[in-house]
Amino acid sequence: MSIATTTETQPSAPHVADSHDLIRVQGARENNLKDVSVELPKRRLTVFTGVSGSGKSSLVFGTIAAESQRMINETYSAFVQGFMPTLSRPEVDVLEGLTTAIIIDQERMGANPRSTVGTVTDANAMLRILFSRLGQPHIGSPQAFSFNVASISGTGAVAIERAGKTVKERRDFAITGGMCARCEGMGRVSDIDLTQLYDDSKSLNEGALTIPGYSMDGWYGRIFSGCGLFDPDKPIRDFTETELHDLLHKEPTKIKVEGINLTYEGLIPKLQKSMLSKDKEALQPHIRAFVERAVTFTACPECGGTRLNEVTRSSKIRGISIADACAMQISDLADWVGGLDEPSVAPLLAKLRHTLESFVEIGLGYLSLERPSGTLSGGEAQRVKMIRHLGSSLTDVTYVFDEPTVGLHPHDIQRMNHLLLRLRDKGNTVLVVEHKPELIAIADHIVDLGPGAGTAGGSICYEGTVEGLRSSGTITGRHLDDRAAVKDTVRKPTGTLEVRGATANNLRDVDVDIPLGVLVVVTGVAGSGKSSLIHGSVSGRDGVVAIDQGAIRGSRRSNPATYTGLLDPIRKAFAKANGVKPALFSANSEGACPGCNGAGVIYTDLAMMAGVATTCEECEGKRFQASVLDYHLGGRDISEVLAMSVTEAEEFFGSGPARTPAAHAILGRLADVGLGYLSLGQPLTTLSGGERQRLKLATHMAEKGGVYVLDEPTTGLHLADVEQLLGLLDRLVDSGKSVIVIEHHQAVMAHADWIIDLGPGAGHDGGRIVFEGTPADLVAARSTLTGEHLAAYVGA
């Protein structure tokens, strides 16, 4: 029996699953966003533009990416969620069409001193396996090549259950690790200046110890007095050799003081654990100052700074040890690994080659795997995070980038554009917050936020194509094709700052005379040696104020008023006008509302679920006790003053009954750097990256110094803000200061009086001065990469 079937070809209706090609946001109100609604096309490159503080990060990171991550976290069990950061749902009505978000931001890498470029990218892990398989002589498993694993051996009896009986057997065990025993895998040893720890002419009870936090009034005093190892009333210079050893070096020992079991430990091992094992930048300012004063760090004499012991360094592949491999420039290491052909480890070699080639492709071939990750700039850290995603087979993922061009020379930006387009072409959605016109030009879709910053921003000004943005009349549209012209006349230097024989990092015995009294721009491709030259040979000198890219640390209790020191003169002015103590006008001290302890909100912890923050009913979010708000200055209470914008406060403290010159001077500096719209009490945690950097710049402008060193001050700045920055730099120079700027932005280069260009390449291909002179001469010569790009920029 046969059945004849006929099929008519009809155009099939699109499958419902294919209709989800948009990410829809409705009613976003995070931070300064004003009920924003937007539709973003999936599998396209969308660039978010707008002045610094207009709400770009609040929309992209605080709303879209945050909700995506929160929903992914919710797929795990409550037990697992308990170990994860708790994320609250963003202030938004509707979010549809979200896909998994991978955030590649500019947060610095963790400042753990054991973390290196190799460990954070897994390149070290692969090298360790490679050497454990191919290294000669063979010394052990991959952990034998790890500087985080110490060698341990032991012997003893173990109890084993056999056939219902307990049998004791003698067992030996040994773990072979790669850690250098002298420096414990840190690569450096510390030498402590004992004169900075104590005054030997005094006894302990007379306050001989000068270490922060080590006072005789607290538990330390009880331990020193009750340990019985030395006399706390005897001057330290009269201690016997044993007593001094016990004070400084004694191993942890159980003691009983006033009936309480305690542990006594010598000062130096205690300092090693509490202060010296942490990254210096993560310490509190007064402890960091003590460490800088009392401790000198030098490369470990036993391992030569490689962190690895002698046995580990003796195992080699083709004459190269793992220490040699990690010290190589990554571009050279990629060539070396490429030359290895060993079928037994073929999959490992393929993966390692791909990782190292990704470094080169992304413009980081000049780094070495042994470089501590805490020393990477924000731009370098962001690109290192990109490496693990370049070869990923995942598609339909949302990649979220925060200014990926930071720290990149115009030559490198073209390469970054290519990488972003590659991610998109694999079928991913790419969202980028960016200011550089070179990257904006490749966008499929533009979302422009504004029109201003802070409370004046938070609205969508334009959505559409790049061409439409140019004719839209928005601030970004008007400035997109701005090109600074090279100066006709440049200032004459008033002197020179000599640098001789600079050899830090990749510098090759560089001699340079940096002119003073003018605007000097130091440029060159990423990794050419700019920071090594300026921070290594100029920053530490007397009269030099260096403003680096280090992050501003601050909790939600910190705000522009506390960070800049503005609150001190304001508190004193309030106290003087009302005849009370200044501490009453601090929300972190006596004036704090007892209901919320001065936070303004009450946080309820809900374990693995997002905590809930509710406005304090007692103070209504004002953070102060009701009695404190009865005191006024110029007709305003302290909470009203903290709610003012910088511009408003500058006028308020500039004249009339509230006139306070010290506060007015600080507010003037904040206005100068373009932060007039910020409110004085806005938490630092809500500021954008560009706002934080300008806040830091305003603070350092108060320091007395003749030479200012700025490290990429255009980071996070809109095209329109760059004009304001150039005006500020001009005012600094015209007031008699010398300004040295490390910068890639062509508008700043064109505006310079003198350019120092390093190169010609990165890493060991750089480290030389390839041009010194005026911007006009650089454009005319076109002898360097910078010259070519600057000439194209100014249209020469």
C-alpha cells in the first residue's frame, strides 16, 4: 500500500523565538536617570555617549548589566548565593530581552602582592603543567613550579580502620613546592629600620613604641606588661640581648594575662603579618606613611626576585627555566612557545599559544607574566580581562565595556575597534561607554545621554546612527568633529628639569631635558615607557605634585565635602556661629542621627537575598540629629548646605554672613575642574570614573608645588569637557606652574608647547626618545607613529 503525499512550499511565518531581537528598558531611575526608556538592538555594537556624569554608567552598568548578573545569581541554590555578592534589583520598571552580561570594566586588578599577570590569566597555570611534563631534570608535579606552594615534609603515625580494628602505621609525606623559602614567594624582602619602631631611650610604659595602633593603653599594653619576658619600665636600650630578641623576634607563644589566655608574638613577625603582607596602596594613609618610613623593600637575594627556589629554577626546557619564561616579554615568550613541538602536550601548547597570542593581538605583548597585577593601569587591566573572552565560542552574550580605549595611543585604538567588531560578528551584543570619536564612528547604534551632568542629565538626547548624531544638535553631535589646531606660537620655557640615565623598566639610558614653565605632553604607544620615565624620574622630586590614575577609596559615607577637606572649615564656621562644638556637624561623629548612625538610611540584611535600604524615619534621610538642624549659618542648616551644588555653595560661602574663605577656595577648585554640578553630600560610590579623577585633581591643586604631573587627565572626559580641561591646564601654566601631562588625546598634544614622544614601539621595542620639539614640528616631520596620527587629526 502506498500513500502519495504532496507538499506545497509556502513561506513559513517567522518563528516566535526569533522575535526577541531587542533589549527593552522602560522607566530606569538608577542614580540620576529620569525615567529612561530605550530599545537596544541585539547582536550589534551600541555606543553610549554623553558628558561625564550624564548617566551612561547608571544605564549600562547600574541597570542592564546589574540586572543580568542578579538574575544569573538567582539560578544558583540559596546555599551558593550565600557566598556570592548580594545584588539589589535596579530602579527600573521593565527589563526585557536580557542575555548573559560579561562586564569588562576599568577596575584595577586585585592588589594582592602574590597576583601577577600570569596568575590572573591562567598562563602561569599552563606553564607549570608544561614544565612538570617536559622540564629536565623532572622535579615534580605542577605545584613544584608554583611560587604560592611551600615545600613541606612530615613523618608520623596514622590510624587506619581495617576489618573493624584500628591499626596504627607510620607514614611519611612530602609536598614539593616552588616557593622561595627566604621571601615566601613574594620576590622581595623587607628590611625594617628599628629606630622607626621605638625610641630606645624610653621604656615601654613611657610610650617607646612609635608603631600606629600599638599603644600601652589597650590590649597590647596588657600583653607587654603581663608576658614576663622583659621589664616594661626599663628603657629599651638597657634590654639584654635575650629581652630585645623576645620583644622583636619571639615566635607566637601562649601566655596568661589577668586570667585570660593570650598569644604573645614579637613585633617584627606581627608587623610582617598585619602590615607588610598587604599591598601598600590598600593600607590606611597613616599606616602606609609608617610602612614607607620604616620599611625598605629589596629584591630577594636568594631567588633574585623570581619568587621561585633554586630547585625549581634548575628544571629547564631547551635551556629556559619557568622563571626565565615568566620574565620574558610576552611577545618573545609567544615565539618561544610557538617553537615547541611535543605531541604529548599538544592540546596544552595550543591553548597556551592562543593565550599568549591574544596578549600580542590586544596590544599587551610588551608585558611579562611576572608583572604584579596591581601595577597595571586601568586600561591595561581592562585589556587583560578581555583576553579570556577573545577565543570564546559563546554567542548571544552581552559584552559590556567601560571606555576600552583608555590608555591607548591612536595607533592602538584601530586594533581595539577590530576586536570589538569581531566580538559583535560572532553574534554577540556589545555595549560600550565611550568618548573617543574614533570608536563612536564604528557604532551600529548610538544612545546619547544628557543634556548635562548630575541632576541636569539622565535623559536620552538622541538614539540612532552616527550620521544622525552629527546632525542632531546635541553636545556630543556638535563636538564629534571638533579638531584642535596646532598652536601658532608656543610659550618660552623658564628653565629645564634634567633627567639623566633613566633605566626604569624598559627605558634605555634615557637623557632628556624637560622644559619648565610650559605645557609639556609626553606621548607614545602604550608600553613605550612614558610612565616609567615620568613617575620613575620626575614624580619623587621636591616641588613635584603627581596626580596618578590610582582609584579614589571611599565608602558610601564619603562624599566630595569629606574627601576634599571642605567639611572642616564648614563645620568650624557652623560651630563658631552657634557657639558649639564642630563635632556636632559631622554625620560620622557626635551629630549623627542615633536611628541610622548618620547613614541617612537603614540597611536590612536578608542573607543571600539583596539587602533592603529604607530612608531613616527619625531624620528623614538628613543624617543629623534634630537638635543639630536647629543651628544655622547664613539661614541654612548643615543638611541644606550638604544638599547644595558646588556652584551654589561657592556663591553661599563667598559673601554675606556665611563667608568662609577656606571653604570658598576649595569650592573654586572644584568648579575649575568642571564639577560645579555635584552636590557636596553626594556619596563617592555614586560618582562616575571621570568625576572621581577630576575630584582628585581638584584636591591635589591645593598642594604647594611648582611642577604638576598629570597621568591621562582626559580619562572619562567628554569631548566638550576636554576643552575645559585645556583651559584649566593653561591657567595653571599662566599662574607660573610647570605642567607635564602623560597623554594620548590628540587635542591635548596639539595644545602643548612641547612634546616628548617615546617609542618607536612597546616593551623592548620602545624606551627611547624618538622626538622632542613643538607639535608643529612633530606634524611637519611625521617621523613617528604619533606624528602621523596627529597630522591626520589636525588635517595637515
